[in-house]
Amino acid sequence: MKHFLVSVALLASGIIYAQNKIKFTEYDLPNGLHVILHEDHSTPIVAVTVLYHVGSKNEDPQRTGFAHFFEHLMFEGSENIKRGEFMKLVQNAGGDLNANTSFDRTFYYEVLPSNQLELGIWMESERMLHAKIDTVGVETQRKVVKEELKQRNENTPYGSILNESFGHAFVEHPYRWTPGGSPEYINKASLQEFIDFYKMFYVPNNATLSIAGDINPAQTKVLIEKYFGGIPRSTQPISRPNKVEPVKTAEVRDTVFDNIQLPAVVMAYHIPAQGTPDYYAVNMLTTLLSQGKSSRMQKSIVDKQQKAVYAGAFPLSSEDPGLALVFGISNMGVAPADLEAAMNVEFDNVKQTLISEEEFQKLRNQVENDFVSANAKVSGIAENLANYYVYFKDANLINTEIDRFMKVTREDLQKAAQKYLTKENRVVLYYLPKAAN
């Protein structure tokens, strides 16, 4: 009966997914800007987004943090938008806006009432062509960024996990520093260095404009040509890193003393790049281990053994081979070594014993649900269309990538665990209270 019910649930979710295929059109402007349009009249809103193919991995090792700095700086205004007015224009129009930076990209967006579509397109064209990069804006954002990094890395419990994990895991590849970068280098950088970074990366031939929502595609194309068509294409080559991280042959271990009360065990495993066959198996492994109250780590380590107050695992999707983080926060009185041993048992279980059919079907259902949920909003659709185009040159993966997950077998999961969840492939960090130092 259980197998039958799970099969019915999977069939139902598949039907729902099939009924919601995302349609879109895409084309290039002569200046190299790639445009993707998705029409959806279910709600009177529109998401206007621009993805620049520049993240922290594109930075000079002596000037880390530039991409994240520009995430802030590009809200300073432009030649035609007064300083401090960028956010006000969107908010006064009843919209919302934000940006984020990763190792591989920087993403800006506005979500607006659909009758304000032109406003969003104009503002993003201003950001691309006329961003205000001057001494006042740079000095203002130096202070903002340094304070943000201080709050995140020094004043947030376990806030340095990403920095420490990637810093210990990579020695050659630029993933060895995280998108936040170094306040030291932001301090040292000159105004001209920021201008040069802008001119290299924030150009139409390094950008994807993705618009989704209540739009008329023909009218939208006219607006795009009006505001983006005249922006010149960059003629200088765009800097791309070519470092390849050496294969790891030995476990890396260290201790980090932090402003925390409960110790933690952090493990960082090297994993393949997104889009590769093994990536999908590793991604599903982390879901099996930690997603939901019935996940393996939650049931065993947190609920049954009570060795942790929290245990989680997640892959950090990246354009080049990256990391999956697995971490647990120790329960009161539990030594980090005991927690680590319990975590290792869970890894050994998936390596030694094939997942049951019932648990596998549940896992597939979780993955499919996550995939559909990621496209529940027009902002998510716009972002995912841009991601798929930039990373894979195939925006239609928004409809078909789920097939890659569904091709993963129980045997694939076990092989991935055996290949990647090994001691020589990982970093292990013990986070301890500073009082223990």
C-alpha cells in the first residue's frame, strides 16, 4: 500500500509539473545583450532582472570583494538618477528591488506593478550605462560594506563558516575567497580600479536581461531597444579565471574559535560543478541526509541520539567544481568528536547500504517539489531563465533539468557517496567557544 501511495503522489506531481511548462522567447541585441521574455498574466506584476556574469572568482586575488562591492555601489544612482533615489523610485511605484552576489555572478532585480515595466527597464539601462562611480559613492559604500562584513563574520555566531570552509578547501582556484572579500583590499582600491572593473564586466555582452510577468512581448521588445539598444558593446576581453584546483589526497583539519556557546562540526566536501551528472546525485544525497524532519541526520543525530540541536547538509551550486557543506551544532555537553563520529556513521550508511525503494521514491518527490517551487513566482522564473542561459546556454533547462535529477538511480546515489564523501576529499573544522581557547 505504501509503495502504491508514493507512486500515486509522484504521478500527481508529475502531472502538475507538465501542466505548468514555462514558455519564453529569447534573442540577442547587436551589442551582445541576451534578452529572455516570459509572459504571464496571472498577476499584474513584472520582474525586471539583469544577471552579470561576474562574481568573486573574476577578481584579482589582491582586490577581493569587488563584485560584492558593486552590488552595493550600483544602487548609488546614475547620471540621470540622483544619489539615494534608486530605491525610492521603485518603492514609490509600489515595487521592490534587491541584488545578490555569488562566486560566479551578480544579479539585480526589480519587481513592479506591470504598468511600471518601463521604469524598471530604464533603471537597469541606467545602471549598465551611467552608473555613478565617484569618490562620494565609493567612500560611502566602503563604510557600508566593511560594516556588513564585520557583522557577518565577527558578530554573527558561526558567521565565518563559508570563509573558513572555502579558505581551507581551495589553494589554487579563486573559490578560495568568498564573495564578501576582504575589507583590507576594498580599503586599498583606488577610484580608477573600481571604474576599470565596471567597464570590463558591467557591459551588455556580459549581461542577460530577463523579464517575466504581465507583459506584452512585442511592446517590451520596443522598450528594450529604446533603452538598451544604444549601449555600446565592450571591445576588451572579459577576464575569466582558468585555475583548476588540484585533486585532494588528504583530509584538512583545523579549529576555529568563535563567539559561540555550543561547539559545531563543519565538513566541506569537494563536489563536481553544477550541470554534471555526478552533481545531481550529490545534490540528492544532501537532500536525503538533511532536508525535512524525516531526513536521516535529523532523525538519527538530532532526534534519536540527541547529539546535535541542528544538523544539515547542502551543496553550494557553482560554475566550477565547488563544495557541499555538512554541519552540526552540538547539543549541550556533547563533544565535537562525538558529533563527528555520529555524522560519519550516516555517511558510511549511504556508502555501504543501497537506499530502499520507498525512501528513494520519497526523495524523488522532494526533489521534484523543490524544482517546481523554485518557479512559483515570476521573479524566480526570471532568475532561473537567466541562470540556465548564462551557465549552460540553454534557458529551456527551466523545464527539463528535472529530467536530469530523475535519471539518478539508487546505485548512482551510492556511487556518489562512495566517491565524494571520503575523508581525503574533505575539510573538517571544529568550531569552539573562544572561552575554550
